[in-house]
Amino acid sequence: MTASVIDRFRELVVDESDPFYFDHPLDHVPGMLLFSGLLELAVRADALRARGRRPGRVAAGLDFTRFCELDRGTTLSCRPVPGRNRAWTVAARQGAEEVCGGSIAFADQAPEPSAAAAPLAPPARAGRAPADLVHRRRPENILVGEPVRPSRGVVECAVLRPPAGERPPAEFRGPVEIVEAGRQFATMLEHEEHGRPMDATLLWVALRLDIPYRVRRDVPLLLRWPVTRVPGRRSRCAATLADASTGADLGSLAYEAYAVDPEQYERTRSR
């Protein structure tokens, strides 16, 4: 196919009554909704190019460059990357301004996972993470367990059940669910490990991931963060997605953000 045939555009549907993406009142379109919309668009375009072959793995790099406002339309675009099979340049725009952009690529088969030295024991505490630590209000939208330290240099948490209202095949977890779990883990670490005040807002500016496109729901998943602190104003969390039953590393998730207090947030939004 020529590039013009599989270039894709669509208007992002923003439903402020959605119980997952708008778990609590927001004054902008959430980054998770932008990721979900761009991923869906890329999956549809890729199905044409790959003649219906289901992706085995997805890798993405997205930068969130400005607030995506609720009072105007958002156009999503997806174009094939020249010379790269199953790789797509994606962007979200409001008028002439890009609010999010980057790339999404798919692989036919997931590579064999790398095994750890020994299986990981599931976290001893199976309770859900506190809602305020993951910036969620609805208990059914909390996708991670309480953090635990199996050793001095590592923090882990379990990945829990999917958000309310999502209807994937019951036996699989999809990318949106896994990325949201990672976002909650990174948010929790900002408060628990880096001492961010509870009223701080995290302005996410970058997302990087390389994960299986689907994971069977009966596979117990852990998110693992090697304790580290990146110097500078930005916060960065690079976590590993692991199979808790085998110790195998399944993928990686990295998030970058700025933490601002309420006064700084108001100044940012008034510009």
C-alpha cells in the first residue's frame, strides 16, 4: 500500500462522564486518554499493513508537550514510518498546536522473556494501594497493590484487576491497563520514595514503553523499580514489568514528570 492509503486521522472522543479516564474532575484531557486514542488508531492502521496479524508486542515513545484542553477538538493522526515495518508516527493536535507526539511500533511475536535468577515472591501485602497515593478516587480504578521492599535497593508492587467499564477479552490484559498500572506505580513512588507532598500535581511529560501487546490475566504481574534518583527538576521512573511466578522480565515502562504545588499549577494553567 502507498503511505497515503494508510495515513489515518480521527477526532478524539472525550467523554467527561467516563468513570476510568475521568475518575476525578480534571481541567484538561488526561494523558492516558491521549495514549489510548493514539494506540487504537495505530492498531487499526497496522491491521491493514500487517494483513490482520495481531501484534505480539508494542513499543512506544510519547512526549506530552502542552495541556490538551477540554473546550476544543483534538485530532489524532497516524502515519507509517518510512523504511520501518509496523512503525507509526503519531500525534494529537488542537488546531495548529501539537499536544502529544511520538511513535508506536508493533512486533509480530514477543521475544522470549529473560528469566531472573529465581522466581519473585508476590508482595506479602495484597491490599490495594491507597487512592490518594495513586491520584485516583474510585477503588475499582486502582490497579496496583501496596508497595513493598523485597530488598534494600528494590521497590515492587502487584498489578491488580482491570478498571471498571473496560471490556477486553477476560483472559488478557491490554496495553492501556498495563500502562495505567505503571503510571500509578510511578505516582506512588513520587510520594512514598521522593517525598512529594500529597497536594502535588504530577505533570507527565514523557512515556516510554516496550511491553507485550497482551498478557494472560492468569499470569501474576509485578512492577519492579530499582531505587534510584535522577538529578534535575524532572522526575523519572523506569520500571520493569515481571512475571511474579517465574521471575521473567516481560517489558519496561518509563515515565517522566514535573511535580508542581497548587500555586505553581494555577500559574501554569493561567498562562
